[in-house]
Amino acid sequence: MLSVGTILKRERERKGLLLSDIEKQIKVREKYLKAIEDENWNYFSSKIYITGILSNYSKVLNLDQKKVLAFFRRDYEKKEEVKFNRKVQSGYLNSETKIFFKIGLIILTLFFISYFIFQLKIYFSPPSFTLIKPTVSNFTIEKNIKITGKTDRDTSVTIAGERIYQNKEGIFTYEYSINEGENKLIINLIGANGKKSTVEKTFYKKTP
């Protein structure tokens, strides 16, 4: 099967021209012209550069540029396909690369699964709550106690019908009046996901 390099070389020799003669006419160094005839495409940094040389080379030899370029594209693309397939096959044949690839893929998959499960847990879980103060539940002389709690920043907090606002850390305070005996404090929470939670704290007051 004829190739672009063979076509150019045969026509050049038929016309009795040397590579140096072609060099003078199209201003391309002889070593590049030889690489063209030998179809040593790795010698060039760009496919566009090759097609430019082929066009000028064809003109000098009075060859049909379109046909010459068609031969080139056929041979060049076939070479690129073989080169690509070899790279892929060599990658599969490399056991260490295959093992590292599998391990990396497993780690990445586990990471995404864990992250997905974590996000689902957050989405479906009711808002959390931590009572910071008071740390005791029994009182004697106090009329009011300061309630300090912590929840998610985006959670809506309601106590006795009053909306309580927390700071950036999710901490809020509330002045709670206590009477003698048992006092039940009910804190209603609604998370950003719409989930509700009710926290009940009991405080006792006994006069001395």
C-alpha cells in the first residue's frame, strides 16, 4: 500500500531532485524533509506543522495536495490509534499500576459513600441539644435561673411560646423563673430539615 512518504520520495527521485533542492524551494531544512519521507512523525511537534510542509512539498512536485494530505491523515491517524491502544494495554499489563488504581478507586468510592450516609443522617436526624447551664437541678433561694443551651445554628428554638435566638456557635440563653417545688422547662426545636425535637428539663426549688 502506498504511503505519503513513498509517494513524495518516488516523485522527487523521478524528477531527479535532491532533498537539498526541495529545501531551497520551500525553505524547510533537509532533515525535516527526510523525516517526512521516512514518515517519522515523532520528529515534529505538531500535526499542523507536518501538513504545512506536505502542502508545500506537493506543490513543488506538482502533486495533488488534497490526495497527499488524505494519504497522510490515513497513515497518521492509524499510527495514533495503535499508539493509544498500546498505552492502554501496557497500563492494564502493569500489575502495580492496576493494584494502585483499584485501591484508589475503592478509597474514593468509600469516601463518597461515607459522605453520602453522613449527609443523609444529618438530613433525617432531629436537631441536637446540649444543656450547658445550669449544671444542677436543685435550688433554694433563686427566683430565676439562667438557662444556657447549645443546638445547631439553623435550628429554631422556642420556649414557652417565645422564639429564642442563638449566636453563631448555636448557643442561646434564657431567663427561667422557678417556683417552689417541681418546675418543668420545655424546649421546642425545629431543625433546618423540618425535623422537630422536644427537650424537657426538670428543676426543683425547696426553701430552706
